[in-house]
Amino acid sequence: MNAKLPKSAPSWVDPDDAPEVTTAWVASADLYAGEKLVRRGRPPKSSTKVLTTLRLDPDVVAGLRATGSGWQTRVNDAMREWLKTHSAV
């Protein structure tokens, strides 16, 4: 295809067309205490989970997934309970 493509719109924007500064916009801005960025939201957990690969039989995975949302957490809890009774330490 040798036809010319249509010209694209110019990328320059008039600064007078900037959006209005609203209370909602200010509320979503980053908050700094001096030079330090103050993080919003839930604080990080003291202990995070470790990503690992575990190979299970397909019927086991299907059965676990069939228990509904949160099945991975329930597997984690079940393994923790098993370790309490089978720990070598």
C-alpha cells in the first residue's frame, strides 16, 4: 500500500486549556513530609509470603479450586497445621 497516511493531530496543547485544579485532584496528589514521600493505603506487612512453584496432581488442584475463592490460603493454613504435628524440630 503506497497511499499517504492522514496527518496526525499536533501534540502541542495550549497551557490555558489545562484542567481545573479541584479538591479531588489535590486529594489524589502525593504527600511529602520534608523530602520523604508519605505512603498512603495499607502499610506493608511485616512478613510477606514467598513465591514458589509446587507441582500437584491435576485432580488435587481441581478439588482445591472447587472449594471456592481463597483456596490457596486454606492450603497454606492446612500445611501450617500439618507442620505443627510433623515438625522434626
